[in-house]
Amino acid sequence: MSTEDIQLIAFNIILYSGNAKTKIHDAFKAMRQADFSAANQLLEEANKEILQAHHSQTQLLQNYANGTKITMEIIMVHAQDHLMTTMSFREMAIEMLHLYEKHHEVETKSKG
């Protein structure tokens, strides 16, 4: 694979991961406003972006598995780091959504 091919894949991973991270931030905002339906929808959309990033990553791995020499570029290291932290961030957001929902439920019961 050419350097340009590897860079294009890396930039796709960064793009989709960045899109996912933005949606996760928006989901946290929805959680703070007790809009749990919107938060859940945003987390689903974030997952779709992550899957797109994975698709780009899989392309690279398939080429490697087929014997194509891959020269590691620093941008690819950055892309992989970006993807993995975004995936972890989404997992944390899913857990936080449960906590926000539970807190809202308890708060609503105590006021009623």
C-alpha cells in the first residue's frame, strides 16, 4: 500500500471517530437535560460512526492479512488511538446514561 493509501485510511478513522465523539458529547448534554431518548439515539448514531471507522480499519487489516506490506505511519498510530479512546468514551457514556436515568427516577419519586 502506498503512503497516501495508508494516510487516507487513517484520516477516515479520525473523521468517523471525531464524528462519534461529537455525538457522544451531545448525548451527555441530553442526559443533563433528562432527555434520555435523545441521548440514547445519539449514542446509537455514535456507534454507527464507530462502525464506519472500523470498516476503514478492517480494510487495512485485510490488506495486511493478504500479504500487503504496510508501513506504519504516525498518523495511523494517532488514528488508532483516537478510535480506541472514542470507543471507551462511548462505553462510559452508556453507563452514565443508566446512572442519569436512575438518578432522575429517584429524584422524580422524591418530589412526588
